[in-house]
Amino acid sequence: MIHFPVLRWGEPYKSLEVEKVVHFATGEPVAEVSQANPGLVARDMRRAERARQVLREIPSEELLTRIQKAGSLFSSAELPLGEGTQTPEEFVRQQSATTGLPEHMCRMNMAKLRYVLDEIGNILRSLTRGLDLDLLGRGYGEEDGLMRSYQANTPVLGMVLPSNSPGVHSLWLPVIPLQIGLVLKPGPQEPWTPWRMAQAFFQAGIPKQAIALYPGGGEVGAAVVGHCPRSLIFGGTPTVERYKANPAVQVHGPGFSKILIGDDQVDDWEEVLDLLVDSVLINSGRSCINCSGIWASRHTEEIAEALARRLGPIEPLPPQDDRAALAAFTVPGQAEAISNDIDAGLQQEGVEEVTRRFREGERLVRRQRCDYLRPTVVHCQSPEAGLAGKEYMYPFVSVVRCPQAKMIDSIGPTLVASGITRDESFRRALVDARNIDRLNLGPVPTIRLNWHQPHEGNIVDFLFRARAFQMA
């Protein structure tokens, strides 16, 4: 059986305690994973400074070249895994088997990570506003005749990773070229991407002492956050609330991403129907950038019905099927709890599940070892409806009737907002809205990211601070 060891600064360590990772549909063991513990993390963090030191010995341009080579290896090479090796196609099958994602979605996410690695130089030029990366390594230098100084807030970035979508790994790929080490706590069902990416980095010439992997339970994630001066974590609204006042922790929570259709465009809503469907459905609705709310002042019943007609008939298909649009829920009881929460919200006056008219069978599909939730479109007659502000980890969307003048104040925190309007006053209000992070103006799907721009904060600003510096 495949075994994932702990990686203690690149050195494999097999622990006495292991956890089996099983196939989501059959229960057959796919791999076993060594489990770290908080004491091990604490001991190893005494050597965290060395991770930055070994990276600073390599010029930034050379690191960029090696990272780009790693992208090619990650997507096309046979890389070490356990006591054997793993091909890209084996990676796709194994990742699908434990996460419940259809295989074509695993390939899509693999291609997304390859793109980020191929573009890493341009991405960092954008995020640093063209700053010479070697200046970050030295800590000071002249730029356009002015003295600049930046100090690293940490020698390593701690990452507590989820299992729901492999695309989140794109967020930590720029860290190594910034000469900052990585401390990764993989998601319990998704050890595949961090391990394979680390092996691609090592084969491309990234020093092994720069990367550590600590599989384990929640206490291991807490140890990573507790011992790394800067950490990036994922979680729900309670996690966001817990850490929102902690500058050492960047939390990636629910996206509550939305499409707002302006009064000047809403009469032509049918022209953007494909865009609405894609924003809700792609990647099985698992991403924080999937659309969970479509807001308009009129035609909302027709929009909801058209969406439901497209999404309602979608059924679970085997993960090997390229038509599969839905990922399985592998955590027992999770899908049922979500479905029950939706049913409770539907009791409110002015709220209707429109997909019920276009779906044969129930929303919740039970299987022996996993569950599925079929796409759900809800119509809300006003923003006061509880389901108007909900997001779930599958293709769920509320279509909300709301006057344009009240939209921005009513939508709440929004990771991605696509404002489909040519009204300059509405566009200006959207640009000025502080509750919107990523803003698209015009018919842009919420799931279309520009990787040259920050995502929930600039990783460079999180890892480095500008300071005054003089030298005589």
C-alpha cells in the first residue's frame, strides 16, 4: 500500500501512528498516512530559519527557473511516491478516489496549478509591483534611485490545507521564489497534491530543507499555526471570526461570491445565462469563487427558472465519466446536514426551491459510503430571506430580488462580485464598495481568475513589511 511519511524538512519520517485514506465509494484503502503530532512540529520549528537560509543562497531568478521546471515535472513526470512512483494519470485517479472529485476536475485543477507555475515570474512581478526579488532576499537596495527596505515577517509560511478543492494549492506556489520556506499540513483526504508538488520541487532543484509536510489531525494544524509567525488557513465562518483580528493568520473562508445584474442590463438576462450556469456549476460548486447569489431588481423568477431548467436535471455520475458535474460528499452526515439546513430556510415566506420542478427524485442522493447533493436553485423575493446569504460546498445559488440602489448594502461580504452593468454610477459604487474583494465589471464569470492579481490579500504584503532603512 502507498505510504505517505511525514516530511521533516525534506526527510521522510514514518510514525507509529498511521491513518488509512480510503476510496470514497468502495471503502477500499488507497493509502496510509503517517500522523505527526504537535510535539514533533514544535521540535522541527526550531530549524525554521534554515529553510529561509538555504533559499537565500539561490538567486531569485534561478529559483523562478527551477519552479517553472517543477511545473512541468508536476504535470507530466513520474515522481516518487511511497516506495514506488506515481504517474500523472495515477495521481488523477488516486486524488479522485479519496476526495470524491470527478477525474476530469482533478485534471482541470492540475492544469491550473501548472499554469500558475509556468506564469510564476509574471505573477510575482505583478504582486510585487515590479520589485527586484533579490532586494527582498537582501533586505534592502535601491530602486529608481530610492532606497527600499523590506523585512521578512517569517522564515516560513504555515499552511493548514483543506480537502475540498485542489485548486487552493495555487495560493502557496509563489512562496518559495520569495525565499520563504513552507510548512504544510495537508487535508485528510487530499495528501496527494502537497506531496507530488514537493517531489516536483525537489527534483527541480529546490532544497529539501525548505519544505516540511505534517499530516495529522486538528491539533497538528493548531501547532502549525501556533509555531509559524505567518500562517494561511481555510475554514468556515467560525474560523474567519476566530482569527480575523490576528495579523499573523490569513484566513480563507467562504466566498459568498455573487453576480449583480444592473437595471440597464437585466432585461437582456438571457444573453448571460451560460455565464450564470458556469459560475455556479464549474468545479462542482466547491470553490469560494463559485457564484452563490444572483441579484437583480426584476426578472428574478424567470432567471431562477431558466437556471433550474439547466441545473435541476443534473445527476451524479461515476467519477471516470467526463460528463460528471458533481463531486461526492465523503464526510458522513455532511450532505444531509446541508440539505436539512436548506429545507429549514425554505420554510420562510417568499422563498422557493425552483429546481424541485425540474428534478426527478430528491436533492439528497444517498449512496452506501458517500452522498451527493444535486444542484439547487432557490428564489428569494427579498434580501431578508435567510437563504439569500447562504453558501454551500456544491452547486447552490439563490436568485434574489433586490432594488439596484440597495444591492451593495445588502449583499454582505463578497469575495468575487461580477457587476453586469454599463451604468457608470453603479459601476463607481461597485468600485468603491468595501465589502467586495475581487471585482469584475461586465459579463465575467465569477470563476475566471486573473492570477496576476491578489486573491484575498497580497501574499507578498503578508510575508514582508516595508521599513525605513539608511546606510552611511
